[in-house]
Amino acid sequence: MALRDAVLAALLEGEASGYDLAKGFDASVANFWMTTPQQLYKELDRMAADGLIDTRVVEQERRPNKRLHSITPAGRTALREFVTAPAKPTTIRDELLVQVQGMQNEDAPAMRGTLAERLEWSTAKLARYERLRARLLNGRSEHAYLEEAERIGPYLTLLRGISFEQENIRWIEFTLATLGRRLAADA
């Protein structure tokens, strides 16, 4: 998957500035796609040059002009081609897992600190996802939402992000408890 495809999918929600897209990525697709603002702005320029998005400038007083982006018919075609192609298998590239894999017994105290930080981060991320889920449902049951919503893809990917963070939390808590028992036994 390319950043381009993630941007096109985000623009299905409507016209957005680069800032709005970056903020939206952080809130909605960060569970499966990470990017930096610099990468995003470069990609928006490429996509405009390729005719996948239209860009218009909105002049603002006391603030820099805003560039708003929208998906073009060519962009919709490119996104449809991506959506209907077979997906590549998922791969995990997680620095924390490499750290745990390479950990020596004497590294356990430091690793516990690293794991505690990740636990805090995952817990906060899960809370953000749950708030987003509540906003999407807006008092409706999940069944009603899935029957009524114009687009269900964002909700389904949000559910995957929720389960991913729940599993991260479960694994970190297990790992912290295991390291705690090892440290107590070594003391």
C-alpha cells in the first residue's frame, strides 16, 4: 500500500487541507498507516501533478492561505483499482519486539520502563479510538450503524485498531508481569 492510497481513501470523506488530513490520519488511520506531515505534503503535490486530486487555494486573513484537496474521478479510479486488488500479507516491524527479543536478564529493569511507557501510550490510543467509536455510533447500536452508514470502511478499520491496541495492552501486561516475577526470583 502506498501513502497515495491512504490519502485517496481519506479524501472520500470530503475536501480537506493537508493539516486536516494529517490530523485525521492521527485520529482515524494511525492504527494501520503512519506518516509524517512532510511525507504527506510531498505526496499531495505528486497526487495533484498526477491528476488524482484537485487542489484549490482558500485565502485567509491573518493566517497563511489554505490548500484544500479533493479526490478527482481519476483518483477514484486509482483507489478502486487499489481496493479491488489482492492485499499483500501483513508484516510487523516493531522496534519494541526487537528490543524484547534481544533483552538480556540484566536489561529487564530498563525494559520494564520501556514497556510501561508503551502500555501508557497504547492505553491512551485505545481511549481515543473508543471515543471515536462512540462519536461514529452517536447513540446507535453497532448493528444500526452498520445498516445505516453510507460508508462502513472507516468503522471496520477502527474496530481493527481497537482490537490491535487491546492485544498490545494484554501482551505488555503479561510481559511486565513475567519480567516482574523473574526480577523477584533473581533478587
